[in-house]
Amino acid sequence: MLTKTYSTDDIVQRGQEIYERDIRSKVEADNEGKLLVINVETGEYEMDADDVVAAKRAKTRFGNAELFTMRIGHSAAYRIGSHLLSRKSS
Amino acid sequence: MTGVVTRHWEATLDLIVRAPVGREEHVQTVVDTGFNGYLTLPDFLIASLGLPYHSRTVVTLADASQVTLRQYEASVLWDGTGRDVLVLEADGGPLIGMALLRGSRMTMDIEVGGALRIEPLP
């Protein structure tokens, strides 16, 4: 079976598009903060409040499909480093 | 579990990271309470462990910029028990984050050579 090779940008873009178009209206209101793992090839997803549970369930279910991991209600799944204050221009 | 505050004023903890295939590495990590994930590792450690790739994910950095990182699966020896974690591939020193610390009490003597202690919450 031929599978399309996705670039990094493809995976993120497709994942975000699928979320906005097909998933967000169904899940966002009641699941803020949960990890969501999207199969960018089929649009299917797994979701859980426990990140590892969501990740493992997605891997088990979707196998080697390209996956995009995100956090519901947030622009990024993780944050590294404390927030810096923005520099105000004088 | 015990670690130490270094002369660079970093809270460090040595961790054993394991891959499903059985390889393991001793990794010196820095505890970063501004990181809400589990663990970051540089690419060469991920490769030498043979960690299975999981997904791409977007991460926000301290300057509010966002980057796409690769995420992998691993387990760590935590308080004598294996715990499954997600590993972000990121340059620089390995970091431990709040997701891994969840359920623990962490105390530090913040002086050079001071002890870092991590134990389960009562």
C-alpha cells in the first residue's frame, strides 16, 4: 500500500485544519486542556486528560499513520520555559 | 529520589530513560518548572535509545515563539517504578517538566551542592 509522505509542515497544517473544520465544534466546549491526537491521514482522533493515555491509545489505534498532537483550547500542546515579559518600546 | 543544585544554579536529577526495545541511558536532567511536559531529550540520545517516534506537536517557547517538535515514547525509572512518558526532541540539555513531577513533592536546598529531593505526595 502506498502511503503519502508528509513533511513536518504538512502534518501540522493538516492537523490544525482537520481540527478547525471537523473536530473543534464537537469537543472544545467540554474538553479544555485535554490532549488530542489526530490521524492526519483519516481525520480520526483520540483524546484524554492524561497525555500518555491519549498518545498510547492513538498509537495503538492508528499504527504508523502520521499523527499531530495538540491540546484542546491552546495554541500549543506544551510550553517550555517560563514566560518572558515583552519588551515595551519607548 | 535525590538530585543536586549545581554551581550553575540548576536543579539537576539523574534519570534512567528506557526504550521499549530494552536499551536504557542514564541522563542528567534539569528540572524546569516552566515546562509543562514530561521530558525533553536531544536528537542523539533519542537515536541511541531507539525511541519510537510518535507525532509532531507545536510547543511555545519562553519568548512566545512556537516551534514544531517531534514527540517520542519512552519510559523512565521514577521512584523505583517504570513510568511511561512522552519525550520532546529538543536541542540542549535534557529537561524534566511538571507532567513528570505530578504527584510528587519536590524540595530543594538552593545553594551550590544543595540537595534536591523528590518524593510521592503524602
